[in-house]
Amino acid sequence: MQRDLGRVKDTSTRVDSPYSNPDLAIDVLCIGAGFAGCYLLHTLRRAGFSTKIIEAGTDYGGVWHFNSYPGARVDSIWPVYALGIPEIYENWTWSEHYPGEKELKRYFQFVGEKLDLRRDTVFGKKVVRAEWNEQMKGWKVRCDDGFLVHTKFLIAGIGFAAKRYFPPWKGLDSFKGVIHHSSFWPEEGVDVKGKKVAVVGTGATGLQIVQAWGKEIGEEGRLTVFQRTPNTACPMRQKKISKEEDEEMKKRLKEVFEQRLTTNSGFTYTTSELKMKDHSEQEREEFFEKLWEMGGFRFFSNTYADLLLDRDTNEAAYNFWAKKVRARVNDARKRDLVAPLTPLHVFCGKRPSLEQDYYEQYNKENVDIVNTRENPIVDIVPEGVLTEDGTVHELDAIALATGYDSVVGGLKDIDIYGSSGELLRDKWEKGTLTYLGMTSSSFPNFFFLFGPQAPTAHSNGPSCVEPQADWISGVLRRMREDGMVKIDATAEAEQEWKQLVYEKSAASLRYTVASSYNGGNIPGREMEPLSYAGGLADYIRRIGQVREQGMKGFTIT
């Protein structure tokens, strides 16, 4: 079972490369070929910087290059989950409101070809080490096969999902059947027709696999879902995009891509200015019903302003959700597990998901659910899954939808040595420290996008990545104009930013819940707000002010 990105078949076989003789010497190196890497390469090349991408996978797409699990699709609605580059959006047509992984893979291939990115992309190499060199005022970056890069600036565009999480079960590799982490799913798929299969985890990914496998197993198969916490999913309302709809949208895409930067979450809509108390009970029900019928994230992100601030509002939203979902599940035991009358945590405390027919799968006799909160998984054994009550659930295939060491895990996975010789992971061991969610003090000329203490987990990916990349590009251009070669955040500035991140999160009910928003999904991890909760528009305003104030909080030489 694959557990890490590692080297791939077409990688160079060389073992090492001396630091004095780099394979590449460039201005900027981007790690990762997802939205961030593609946009950065395009933007920085146009600005005249010699720029390269190094990508562990074999094609563009970032997490979508690896996402081939059953039913995989994005849950950000068309057209905002895309690059706001005219050459791309004017010449690409999506087929549905929530594209699946195959269409997303085709999209990224189109991006690579249309922008001619391949000539400056190195695939099949995983960056394992980066070391600041004061003499050269730059970074020495090494890959897992010894490939060496000297770069003036290093930018990590690896996103929030670069580090997969595997539960510490000793028998993971003992299973005799087929077992894969959802993010390392084989492209050819797994035949489950007539088989006994299981999905471990019911986050966004687990939900999508259940929807797919619930159909693929057929009448002779059996699906067991191991759930610790119910997913408070809302209707996706998937739709095909008609030719007329596409043509009409293309006329205003420039406006749409600008509009998404003015909202809290990077969609084309934002939280209502209304609070629940502004409505009567009947008006509240009508308001909830309207959002429910519209579908998507509107029930979470277009709702009352105090959804995550006021417990009464939060409880009312949960009760409406539970009423809707419980009406769709026939079996009383399953109903109480997937949509309990009393919530296990505040509504939207964990990342909400979108579903198409998830709850209907539980109306099938051959789809069952195990409550691992009461009957935890003890281990994986050769025959299947062993639970605390002594039951061995015999299986042919297991999907591990156990998520990620979100936001910080990918950066900590690389040996990044700063100007003091300290490892980034050691610096962050007792708490993440960044300035503007893009830099960290004593790690000069190093930037990261869609990472810790930026809007990241609270925003649509491309909506966050593009203004960050534009900001970085502007900083590098100004440094070049001024003859400057080194930029570093001050320790004071990152402490102030950390305080702001904590303040923006403190009022939210969300941070009473252990989740991927705060690292609480990783056993033993001390919880901290991993993303900036002040909204995307406010974040863009703040990073803009730093440039307007002469790069306040940075030392530039």
C-alpha cells in the first residue's frame, strides 16, 4: 500500500548530486504543480524571472493528479474553482457545475499545454530538503533522487493536502485484500462488484466513495461504512451545463473572477448580513428552505451572519438539517447514526460536505454502518477490520478515507533549514508561526501559498492562491527594481499575525471542535487555528496594506 509520494517510475536513477554543481540554477523554484504552481509559473515567467516547477507526480493537477478514488469530484461550484487567466477561461468549457476528477485532470492538462508550462516543469521528483545559504543569498534544494537546484527564491505551492494521514494500526499492511488511501487510489480503479468492501471515514472523500460503491457493489456485494462522526452534508444539486448557460457565463467571467475576491470564502456569494433574530420563526424556515433548495455551500456560507457565533442560531440550522436528512433514511438505527437528533458538535464545526444521494445508500439492505465512537477499530487484520467488540469484519477491499495532516503537514514533511540552521518543523513544533500566512521569520526568500494562517481551509482554493501569487510576484519585482536580494519577516511581525489569527478564530464556535481546521483530527496534536478566519476579502486587504506601508514587518536587503 502506497503511503508517501516517493519516487515514480520515470525518475532519474542518480543517487546524489554535489551541492557545488546544481542541475538547475534559477531565480524562482515552485514546489508543486497544482493551481498555485501553474499560476505562479505563468505569472513569474511573464515578469521575467527564470522559474521552474518541481512536482512529485507525473502531471499537473496537485491533489487532483492523485485523486482517482471512486466518485471523486470538487465541491466548489462552477466557475470559481478555476484559474482566472483569460487564455484559460475563454477557451475551456466545463460540462457540469461540480466537475469530477477526470474532467479536472483534463483541465490541468489543458492549462499546461495552453500556457506552455511543460518546458519549465520537472515531473517525478519529490523535494525532500531545502537549505538557506547566506553566501549565495538563496536556497539549495534537493530532491529524493539527488537532483539539485540553486534558487534565489523558493515557493511552496503544495496546498493543504500534501500529507496523507494513516491511522496507527499495526496491521495495515497485513490485509490480504485490496487496501488504498483515497489519495493514492489507482487510476484503473478497483472492481468491487459482488465484493465485501468497507469505507473508513465519512468526511468529504468518504462520503463520495460511499455514494459510488453503494452502486458499484451491486445486489450481491456488501458495503460497511465505519463512521466516527456524522457528516453534516447538504445537497450538491449537481447540474449539467447547457451550451446557452456556458455562453452566458463566459460573457461575464472576468467580472465573476473579480467578484470572488470580494467575498468571505472566495465564492460569488457571501454570508448574509442578517442574524437569525432578524427573522420570525416562519421567516427563518423559509430562509433555510431557500438556501437548501439552492444547494451547494449556500446553507453554510450564504446563511445568517451569526451561524458560528450564536449557539441558538447554530442549533436551529442543525435542527433544520437533521429534519431534512432524517426524512431520507428509512432504518431507525442508521438514521440516528447519520443524523442524530442531538448533534455531536456544533453545526459546521467540522468541514461541511456536499452530497448527491449519500443518505439514500443507507436504505439498501447491503449497506451498513458501524459507529466507531462506541465500537472503535482496533486494527486491520489479514481478513479485514477488527473492532473493539471482537468482531472481525471480513472484507475484500478497504478504502481509507482518513484524510490529511492538513495545512501544515506537507511543509513539515520537507527538511527546510532556515538562516539559523533551524528546521521549519522544529520551529513550528509548539505552534505555527507565519507572517501573512505566506512567510516565516528566519526563512528568508521562502514563501508558501494556500498554507497555514492564510484563508486556506475557509476559502475556495484558486480564489486564495491567485492574490497570494500576485502579491509575491509584486514583491519580487520591486526587490529586483531596487537591487535587493533578501527578504525576511521579523519575529515581531509574525507574533502579531499569530495573535490576529487567534483573535479572528476565538469568537467562532467552530474552534470548540477538534477538526482539520485546527489540527484536532491528528491524535496528539495540540489544537491551534490553522487558517485565517477573517475572510478572504479582509485578508487580501491586509496583505495589500503591508505593501502600501513599505513592506511593514519585513527586513529587505
